[in-house]
Amino acid sequence: MKFLTFSDIHENKKAIAELAKRAREKDIDFCVCAGDFSTFGKGVEFVFKTFQETGKKLYIIPGNHEEREGLLEKVVPVFSNVVLFHRQAVEIDGYVFMGYGGGGFAQEDAVFRKIARQWYGNFKGKKIVLVTHGPPFATTLDRLEKRHVGSKDYRKFIERIKPKVAISGHLHETVGMTDTIGSTKLVNPGWEGMVIELK
């Protein structure tokens, strides 16, 4: 399985065109976006239409720019290839993709903890990919100047359930960076995107 993942494109037409071009290539099975594909909700339909035309599925979670209530629920059903998996787990080719979007710099999240307990109970021992908008705490992906601003709850969950990969965005300063927590690879794919291959 090989997929293209990206985040924080903020309706940038050049970045969207480049990502869609890569998505069309035969080796890419589907795409995953970790949020902030719009500018405070502007440009959502353009992004979805562009990726719809690639013929590949686009799995999305909202970023903090897509948190307006009902925004995505209204638009997503129009596009058959766009799948919103915010606060949901979807199985793709033997992997469980867990999505949790939105948020800014909150380091603790009671709603995420509740959902994470359900996921742990339902999917412990499965092959997992975690997709969040914000990064986990105390890694290269969440470092701003001299402090770490990521989610402590995401980190605890990663340490507990040990996903194969954890994808996040949000921080433009750490775009393109990777790190690890235990055996889990962490990536911030940013607007240029990254191709991830899993077996």
C-alpha cells in the first residue's frame, strides 16, 4: 500500500496542482490530508473537486481552519471520493486509519481521551496509522523556538497503541520533519506532501 499524505495547503493552487498530479500516478493508492486545506473554510470545494478528478480516494480530517460547525458535513457528500474520518477509524487494506482533527495548541483533550479509549479497546494489536492535525508532545514536530507545544494526550496514545505511522501538521515551522516515538514513525508532510509505503 502506498499513499500520498499532506497538510496545511491552505487552498494554495500551485501546491494543490502538484499534489493532484502526484496523486494521479499509478503507484499511489489513495491520499490522506491532515487538515488545514482551506483558509478558514474558503476553498474547500476547490480542493475536493481537484482531488475528485484524480480518481483516487481522499481521506480527510479538519484542521483548525475547518472547524466551523457543519462546514465539511455539508460539502463532503457532494464528492464521492472524499471521506471525512474525523473522530473515526476506517480500515484500508488491513490497516486501521484513526482520524482526529481540529484543535490548536491544547496539550490536553478530554474528548480525544474518550475516543482513544474506545479505539484502544477495539483495535489493540491491529496495524494502525494515526492522523491528527496537531503534533504529539516533545518531538521535533512540535518544537517552536525553545518549547514544545504538541499534545500530551496524542503522545500517550502513541506510546500505548504503537501505530506504524503518526501523521500530523499544523506547525508550518516543522514541515517536512520526521521523528519517532518508540517504533512509531512521526511525519509532518506539509504542503509538498510525502509518499508513505506500508506492507
